[in-house]
Amino acid sequence: MDPGDAAILESSLKIYRLFERVLPPLPAALQGRMNVIDHVRDMAAAGLHSNVRLLSSLLLTMSNNNPELFSPSQKYQLLVYHADSLFHDKEYRNAVSKYTMALQQKKALSKTSKVRPSTGNSASTPQSQCLPSEIEVKYKMAECYTMLKQDKDAIAILDGIPSRQRTPKINMMLANLYKKAGQERPSVTSYKEVLRQCPLALDAILGLLSLSVKGAEVASMTMNVIQTVPNLDWLSVWIKAYAFVHTGDNSRAINTICSLEKKSLLRDNVDLLGSLADLYFRAGDNKNSVLKFEQAQMLDPYLIKGMDVYGYLLAREGRLEDVENLGCRLFNISDQHAEPWVVSGCHSFYSKRYSRALYLGAKAIQLNSNSVQALLLKGAALRNMGRVQEAIIHFREAIRLAPCRLDCYEGLIECYLASNSIREAMVMANNVYKTLGANAQTLTLLATVCLEDPVTQEKAKTLLDKALTQRPDYIKAVVKKAELLSREQKYEDGIALLRNALANQSDCVLHRILGDFLVAVNEYQEAMDQYSIALSLDPNDQKSLEGMQKMEKEESPTDATQEEDVDDMEGSGEEGDLEGSDSEAAQWADQEQWFGMQ
């Protein structure tokens, strides 16, 4: 060959090799004849899972009948693709079995220095040698175990992956599993590893804050990205807000999130509105909580997160028709989340169908064992069915999951009081008071327990006065103070207290208690008005209905005077006024009949 031609050829080879490095490899179909494994792989990549399942099943049977048909690497690939198709079909136990077989095949393959050539499919392309990742297979196995509620097995399989080979999603899953198992130290380590690799992993940040890691420490792990990436100046404030959330400082958390939400770039963010709604709920400000939930729902009609709390608040207000509509809407969005089941359970609970509420709560827990609202629903249903010890277990689990939520402690204390365990209730109430601080809610909770013991009545009075000084509109404190005044027969003081509380809000229970106090001082007509208002707010309020019916049956001096006036009108021929009275009586009769139908 001429030296010049040789030089040209050598230059051409160099250029070819350069392009070979830069350009992606050609599809298997263009490189040469595709083998059957290539077809399976392409179908898996295309998302044709049902097709992969059928073909891989047939090929695996062929391989079992003729072990020489496929190479060990090809059989490993077949097992992985078949297991993936089973995972997609939610056949998790079967998928785990096939993944295990694949790992065993991979182990045998690793011991072999040479890949044994296949008999039936000898044509092997470079693409066919790109084997599925063993680490990815183990991650899929862990996912199967979590779906099967076998968290210990999931932890074991992920723990077997060396730390340096763990991807962020593996560390995130491990962190969540450790947290669920109560292993805080390894959970914190795993969350930190996620943040080291992905400093904007906000759920990992929330995980660290929930495990009592200081907000300043968490913020320091994101400082570099905040300083280098534009438009992230809000992140440090966001971390500060949720640090307050997880320490139970609801008022400061509300103020901080409000400052974020008011910023133009974060205005009308559904997640921030949902957090605000939840914080208002925790702070006992149900009115603002409902408003924020409604605002979030208007922005995102498909919102599911937090709707269980929203449904509970609506049910407490007696808006059962709205609760039923909310439940139907959520079921249309997804029946694989706990929230629709909890909302329907709240409707059943406040309709006094406790057995159905129990079933719906259990279904919600089955879908999400970390659903605090589902645990509270089931616990309340068990308590009202007289199964107090079972209810206590559920309230304790709710406290473990949400140690800053006062309603979890309230449920447990109600169980203690229902079983006459006043000492246990007092210990728990004192612990809550010391842990969550002296606010209107904790003061009222402690006072509620003190009211059960005649010896601590004066202490209860002092605690309630402190609570009402902090928050004069806190309904639970007003109710308990009214209960204390009723025992002391200080009805005039009670009426003044209730009128003051109702000046800026309207609540069924407060109107009903005011009606009871007015009856005690012989103000029958106004008492009837208060019962009517209470029933207009909650048509299912049995106590208001009973109070109204009792008044209608008992003849009061006011009634007697009205009857005399009617007789006088009949004698004087003033039929127009009499017809008005009949009309009003008919209206009350219709209303009573309607309530009786409920």
C-alpha cells in the first residue's frame, strides 16, 4: 500500500472512532439481527407490560425445558422484565419471587468470568449486554415489600446495598422506613444523605424537621444552592416556617407562612394554603381553617391532601350534606387514598352510625397506616361503641405520628375519662400542658380533666379564666366555663359569657347552651329563638331539638298569656292576627315533623 494511502486510512479510522464515541449507538434493528431478548427489552421500554408478561413467561418456560437455550445473562434479563410486568400488575408477592430468582441468577453470572454462548439466540448485540441494574432490582423488591406492609423485609433488602451505591431514592425510602419503625438516628442519616445529593429535596427537609433536627442545621445544608440558584430566596423562610410547625409553635408558623404566601411569586400556592388551613385547625381556629381549605380547593379542584381534616370540620359544624358531596367528589378523584374514606367515615360518625364509621376508618388505615385523621376517626368510633381499650391504642398511635396535634391527646384523655381513669387523664393533661406550652387549648384541656374531680373545681376555674383571657372566642373554653357556671347555678354570668362569645361568631353548641341558660331564668321565648338558631346551624343537633320539644310540651306563663290573648282576639273578631298565629304554629309543626324524620 502506498504510504500516502496508509496515512489517509489511519486518519479515517481516527475520525470514525471519534464519531463512535460521540454519537449514540444505533438501534439493535440497524446493527444487525435482533434476538428475542432485544424485543422483550424494547417492549418493556415502550411500556407494553402485558405483552412483556406473556412473552417472557413463555420464554422462561422454554429456558426451563432447555437450559442451553439462553445464556445466563439473557435469563437474568428475562426474569427482571417478567418481574417488572408483575409489579406493574400489582402482583407484588409474585414479583418478589421473580426478583429473587433474578438476583440468584445474577449472583451465578458474576462468578462466571465468561458469558456462556446461547444455542438458540447466538447473535448478541452490544445493547443486549447492558444488563438491568442489580441495585434497581433490589429497590423494586423493597417497593414490593412496602406494598405488602413488610417494612422489615424492605429495610433488610435496602440495607444490603453498600452506602456508596445508594441512590437518592434508595436513601429516601430507607429514611421513611426507618422513621416509621421509630429508628430516628439512621433515618436522620439517610435524609441528610438525600439532601447532600439533592439539596432541594423539600420532603427530606420536612423529614429532618419532623425528627427534631434544628431548622438552622437543615438550612445550612441548602445554603449553597440558595446562594447560587436565582429566585430561591424564599427557601430559608420556608424552612423556618416548617421548623415552627414541627415544634408546635402554631402562631409563629402561621405568621411565617402568611408572610410567604403574601409574596407575589408564591401567592395562591395550594400547598402553602393547605399548610395554613392545617395550622389554623391545630390552633383551634376552625373558621379560618375552613376558609383556607375552601380557597385551596377552588384553586385545585382535584386536591386530596388535607381534605380529611376539611371533611371533619364540616361534619362538626353539622354540614353533613356538604360532607357527603365532598366524599363523593374525592372518590371520583381517587379511591386509593385514605382521605375519601375518612370523609365518608366522618359523615357516618356524625350521623351516629358508628359501626360504619369504624369500617371506613379501618379501610383508610389500610390504605395509609400513617393517616392521623383515620386513626382518630376509628378511635372515636371504638370509644362511642364502648370499646375503650381498643380506642386507646389508636389514639396513642396518632400521638406517636403527630406529637404536636392536640386533638390526638384530647381523644386519649376522653377515653381515660370514659373509663373513670381520672388519674391517667390528669397525668396526660399535665404532660401536654408542659410539652406544648400554656396556651388556650392546653389550659382548657387541663381544666376539662380538673372538672371531673370535685377537689380541683377551683383550679379548673382558674385555668379557664386564663384560657379565656388569652382567647375570649375559644369555643371549647367558653363551653367548659359555661358548664362550671351551670353547676354553680350562676345563670346570669353564664348568659353574659355566652352572649359575649357569640358577638363575633355563631356556633351551634353555644346557641344551644345559651338556650338552656335562658330557660333556667324563665326567658322562654328567647330560649326558643336560640334553639332555632342552633338547629339552623346543625339540623342533627339532638340536644337542641330536645330542648325545643321540651319547651313546647311544658306550659310556661308566657304560653298561658299568649293563650289568653288568643281568646281575647277570638272574642273581638281579630281574625287576621289569629291566622298569623296559626301560620306560625304550622311552621313550627312542620319544622318539628321534619326534624323527627331525620
